[in-house]
Amino acid sequence: MREPEQGSRTEIDQQKALTAVNLLYVLASADPSLMDAPTGDAAREIGPGFVGFVATAFIVIAAIFLIRDMVRRIRRVRYRGELEQRQEELVEKGKRSYGDGEDQPKA
């Protein structure tokens, strides 16, 4: 049986494991009461405040208007496409019923 050399892989792995265990022990033993709770003024300063609320509301309202406009435009394009398709079908149906256009009645 060979003795592990100094700096070998198993020794390094053991050192890393001990370091991780020590870190977990330190984190687990930390006392949360040592942390300072924010005071009344600091608690108000943490959030985005009124300006942040107004900016967020503006972005939401602008997004709603943009989405509604986009849906309206897409619907309009789809309806135009359906209308053109129906017109083409009617033209084809008319060409078939009258032949190739030579026998069509004159208006």
C-alpha cells in the first residue's frame, strides 16, 4: 500500500472538504440578532419610491396601448388577406363558368 504524497489529490480533496465544512459551520452559527434592522427612514429608502411607481405605471400603460395597436393592425392585415383570397376565388369561379373570358357577356 502506498502512502499518499504530500499535495496529492486525496489530500487536496480532504482539505477542500474541511474548508467547506468550516464555512458551513460559520454560516450556521451566525447570530441573526447581530444584524441591524433598518430604521424607519432607512426602510422608506429601500424601495423604489413614488418615482419608481410612476415609471413602472407609465411603462405598463404604454405596453398596453402598443399591444392593442399591434393586435388591431394584425387583425386588419389578416382580414385584407382573407378578402383578397375570396376575391381571387370568385374570379377563378367566374372564369370557369364563362370559360377563358372570350364568351363573357358584354356589359
